[in-house]
Amino acid sequence: MSDQATPAVPATAEAKVPRIVFHRFIPQARLPQRADRSAAGSLPTRAFRYCEPVVTASAFGYYVFPPITFSVLWDGNEVTWTYEGADGWLPLKVAQFPNFAGFFDARVPEEIRGFSPPFVGALQEPGLVQMWSGLIVRTAPGWSTLVRPCANLPRHGAYEMFEGVIETDRWFGPLITNVRLTRTGVPIEFRADFPVMQVQPLPREALDEQGQNNYEIVPTIEQLRPEDWDDFYDTVVRPNVMEKRPRGQYAAAARKRRKGEGGDAPEG
């Protein structure tokens, strides 16, 4: 993965306003980068070529990396940690990123000195750890940020990540994630060269209660409308009765629609 961010080319005047802006506070932190359709190369070739829902989900958002390679160790009660350059394992309560507090205080307004965000900390609940990415995110008005595990990347067997939605157009604070450790007695490594989370900007109107309560359930198959059955036939039946069924029809149609709407239509 390249460490260089590739600026998007705006298609319209409205697109010139960034939907999301990443502010890097820890200079050692790797720059965020667009998530990719292959899920960092982990998808099977057939899924990458023909399963448009999977590759679309994989590419939605941005990869965020730990600012340094570090490890935590949970004995079922206490958490210890170590990092590149540390002198062994250290008890973890709340810890600053190495040498960051002085760096921060030398560059911020006087009234903000002494308030550098902590890098990693053990929460009061057993096995829960909070980590700062070294970034602060701001989104366009009306947009929030979903913080979640990386889509379709294989999950680590020793921890689970919480998901959260932050109103980042109003809240200008550290981009953090909470982790539940699920394995005791073994070091759990977080690598600086591998994404630890995926952030996805979402319009807040998609999250409001009124919008989410605007739904309908069709409880029985007998209640489907004739146009529903027409769509079912076109989607499910027709491809199976064709003499020569082309592969990846959904993917091809979705890419064609995206191209017609002015979006990217990568070959695959």
C-alpha cells in the first residue's frame, strides 16, 4: 500500500467541498488511504471479478492505520503493552504516544498545552482497550463518520472492534476505536503497515429516527405485486433459462450505471 494520498478530481463544483478531511496530529502516523475493491488483496479472484456487492462494500471508505506497531497482553485481569523502541512490557492504564506530548505542546496555542490526546488506554471493563489513530476527522455539514472494522478483510482472532458513528461535522476530537480483547496470555499485535479500521462518511439523514422508521414489511409471499414478480423473473429466473448465461451480469450492469452517473467504473 502506498503512503501517498491521491486527491480526488472533483466532477462538479459541489464536489470541490471535501466530504471528509483527515487532520494528522501524530507525524509518524501513516496517511489514510482509499479502501480498495480487493480488500487489500485478500478477496478471491472470482469474488473480485464478479461479486459487485462485495467489492463495492470493500471499497467504501478509507483505511486508517495504527500510528505505530504495538502489542497488548491481557491476562484476564490486567493489560500490559509494548511498542517499537520500548524497554519491555509496561502496565497499561492511559499512555501517550511516545514523545508526542512535548511535540504537541510546542505547536499548539497556549491554552491547549497539556491536553494532548492519549494514544492507548485500558478501559475499566475487563479486556477493553481504546486506541487513537493519531488523526482528527472533520466532515462536511450534515455528514457523520462510521468507524468500523475493515470490510471483508479477515478478522483477527484475538480481538473484536466496536463500531461507532460520530457526528464529525460538529465534534472535532480524536478519531478513536474501542477494541475487545478475546484471547488471554498471548501478545496481540497491531501493525502500523496494516489498516486497523475503516471509516465511512454517511449522510446524517440516513441515520435519523424518522428516516429509519420509514419502512414497510411484506409479511407473506401472496402479497407480492405483479411488478415484484416481474423483477424477480428478470433477476433470478431469466439468467438461469438463458442458453448462454454471461458471467458477472450484476457487476457489469452496476458498473455501467455508475459510469452513466459520472462515477468510476473500474475494470475487473
